[in-house]
Amino acid sequence: MTDVAGEAKRRRTFAVISHPDAGKSTMTEALALHASAITQAGAVHGKAGRRGVTSDWMELERTRGISITSAALRFEHRGHVFNLVDTPGHADFSEDTYRVLAAVDCAVMLIDAAKGMEPQTMKLFEVCRHRRIPVITFVNKWDRPGREALQLLDEIEERTGLRPTPITWPVGISGDFHGVVDRAEQRLIRYLRTPGGATKAQEADLTTEQAQAEWGGDWLRAGEEVALLDEIGADHDQKAFESHESTPVLFGAALTNFGVGRLLDALADLAPAPGPRADIADRPRPVESPFSGLVFKVQANMDPAHRDRIAFVRVCSGRFQRGMVLTHAATGRPFATKYAQAMFGQERATVDEAFPGDVVGLVNATALRPGDTLYDGPAVTYPPIPSFAPEHFAVARARNSGKSKQFRRGIDQLDAEGVIQVLRSDLRGDQAPVLAAVGPMQFEVVQHRLAAEFGAEISLDHLDYTLARRTDSASAELMAGQRGAEVLMRSSDETLLAVFTDRWRMGSIKSDHPGLVLEPLIADT
Ligand code: GDP
């Protein structure tokens, strides 16, 4: 008998949320370096130097230099199994970036010491807030000039509403980094420069006498700051952390691997293990129940000849074994995971079994959509993943009017898959829906797939709207004919969205019509 509860208990499934350039890739490598037994869970890349699967989709990925297919990195440390779920950023920022947060139990908010809370970090943080995902903060690049530590704490608190509880505290201002005081473990650790990527950081302990002799005034100052933190009670409180009221904070430099081991320890000690997940009726399914999993990302068109899809599933309960026949909750149909075997058989990342918190890639998943549930044994359906606030809008039209049927079918299909949000209005009609996206990359995917899979080439006319609010039909009437704004209905959930060119326009329409209902959507900051 496998001890499912025991396996779940040693899992830590998390994502790094950050703004481009804060150091997410550097941190990911550094984390993996500190740990061992690295596999790319669910990855579909071939072995080194050889692509297992090639397609023009991969071509798009290659030419753009972005990674669309990676899903999760798995590694072990101190007897724990870590699943680091990727949050695509930069050019491939899309609705998927938000959706993957449905698969994690904790987030590491990585901030650049010189830049503080940046826009993309805030957006991802908003999703964490909505999902009540506990957040550990890592202030990165302390080896470079940046802001003051206390100032950063204020900013974190002000922007996130979370009370910062530093676990480590830097000695020396950013750019003149001597080491950290480990408040939790009552240690002093010297900062040693180690070349990135090569070795683990050498972290040497110091006595207070040594610190005083070597660090002088910087040590006194750090001591005063730590005393201040003690005084205001900025101490870690597990309950406050788990209920999204406080955030433990660590300082370090991913590039030189400093503080990275401490971050792993914090994840092992503080981040929650996979727990019972509430279903759509708010009934929790214990982790030791029979298998259940949530599809959080669907990667389409890996191989255009087969119109293949790979679905990334977060195991929520039970033990996954390759070859199982599961039930797809949305349709009640069986879903055979034996196809995963063939696919992964050629690749190194074979997933033979998995436990709560793990990520599994299932091929031949044509019927699966983000937010879907798969289960074995007693039926369960997890709540759907909500749609997020779009910021990019474009009108799509079939280039060839003879293809309007294919065009409509394709749009409906991509809408159902959650590739893009489709907005409609009577005014615009069925042949010119508005496509709404979180990142512009989503338009490219739509264009590519409509042509490749449905034979419908499309043209896109970008609209200059940049923000959307939930509204109602009375407000829609008030807004009719307004310049720089429009009300559209989202096809997937029939939500009415008021879209605006900018905040200023929204503000002026709102002041003309104080009764207007405009509610923020998730991730809107
Ligand atoms: P990402 O866009 O968040 O994935 O950021 P990268 O990991 O690519 O890092 C962006 C840049 O910051 C790169 O040039 C890194 O070498 C640099 N960088 C990352 N971490 C640190 C750090 O701790 N200290 C310094 N000085 N540079 C860093």
C-alpha cells in the first residue's frame, strides 16, 4: 500500500511570481542547483540535442525564443519533493500565466531590490490574493545597489496588504552586502560571492563578535533594524501566513546563489503541503481519496498531423498511475491515460506515478479544457478556473468569406478551450467578434490555430481598449454610444464587460453616470 497521505505531506507545489527581469530564470536554476534529482515533470522536450516532437508550433516557440511547453520542474531537497510550476512571462504572458496559479499551494514573490513591486508582480499577486495562496517574498539582487530594506517592507505592505515578517535581514545596504541575520534560526551568515550556476553558495556562520569586528557600523545598523522588527512584532506566524495576512520575507541574490538554500528551507518548513481541495459544492476531497486532478493548462497542436493536445494536470487526491482509465467530469466519458505512456515512452520524462501536488502531462487530451476535473472512484468536480481581466482587444474576421462557417466553428472551439476570450455584441455581429486577451501572444495562437486546424485565415483589427470591467444591462444602456468605450458580452459565461480605452476615459464616463456598475475583474490592479 502506498502511503498517499505521506507522499502528499512531503510535496511542495509552488510558482514564482515576478516581473520580467527580476531574476525568475536565475532563481529557477539556482533552486534546481540546490536540490537534486531534477526532472521536468510533464515536459515534452526531447533529450539534449534532440527534439522529441517537432512541429511548426515548436517552430513558433523556437523562433520566438519562448517556452510554451514547459509546465513544471520537479526536484528534491531534505526529503521533500518540490514541484515548481512555470508561470510564463515576457512575450508569452497569457491567460495561462494566471491559470497555472490554480495548480499551486504557495507562491514565491520575487522582487528586484532596486525596483520593488512592479506591475506584472502585482497582477500575479492579485490572482494569489483571489485564490488565497500564501506568498513568501524573496528580495533579489541585494548584491546590487537598490532600495532600503525597511522601505521595501513598507512598499510590500502598502501594495499587497500583507504584513511582512522577515525571516532573514540583510547586513549592509543593497550593493554592499555583507550577509544576513537569520531571525528564525538565530544565525549570522556571511555573504560569499560564488559564481552563478556553478556551485552552491558557501554560507559561513559568524559569531556576533566577528560580525562586530568585520562589519562595524553596518552590523550596528542591522542590529537596530532587527530590534525594531522584534519590537513591532514582525515575526512569522504560520496561521497569518496561511490565511494570506502576512508574508515571510528573505533577502538574497539568485545570481550568486545566496539565500536560495534558505528559501528552499522556508518552502519546506512553511509552505503548505497539498491539502483537501474543495469541490464545486464546497465539499473538501481528502488527499488520500481515490485519484482526482485539475487540468490547469492545455497545450495544443504539438503535432499538427494528429491535432494533438497535451493537458497538464495537477494531482489533487490519490495516486496517479500511468494507464489508469479516469472519468472526465465535464462529459462523464472515460479518459484513458495509456496514451501518456506512448508519448512519454520516447521521452525521458516518463510519469509512472504521481501524488497530490504533482503535475502530470497527458497527451491525446483533445477533450480536456483548463479547469476540467478528471477522477477515479467517487465523482468529483472542482470549481472552474475563472476568466481574467483582458487588456488587449482585436476584431477578428475571416479573410475569405467562403470560410465563414469554419471561422465560426474555430472561434467557438478556441473560446471553449480558453485560448482566448470571445466577446460579442449585436452591433458588431457574429462575423466580427472581439477577441480579448491578457497577453498579445494569445492572438498569435488564435491566428495560427484557425489557419492550421480550421483552414480559416483571419485578419485582426486591434482596438485601442486597454481595460475591462464587469457591468450590467442597465449600465450597458447608459453607456450606449459613448466614445472610447463599449459594452460586450463574454460568450463563455455571458458576463457583460464594459471596455475602455484608458482609466481616464472610464473615470469621465463614470462621473457623468454615477450609477454605472463597474466591477474589477480578477488580476486587475
Ligand atoms: P527573469 O526575466 O525574471 O527570468 O530574469 P533573469 O533570471 O533572466 O534575470 C534578469 C537579469 O538579472 C539577468 O541578467 C540576471 O543575470 C540578473 N540577475 C538575476 N538575479 C540576480 C542577482 O541576484 N544579482 C544580480 N546582480 N543580477 C541578477
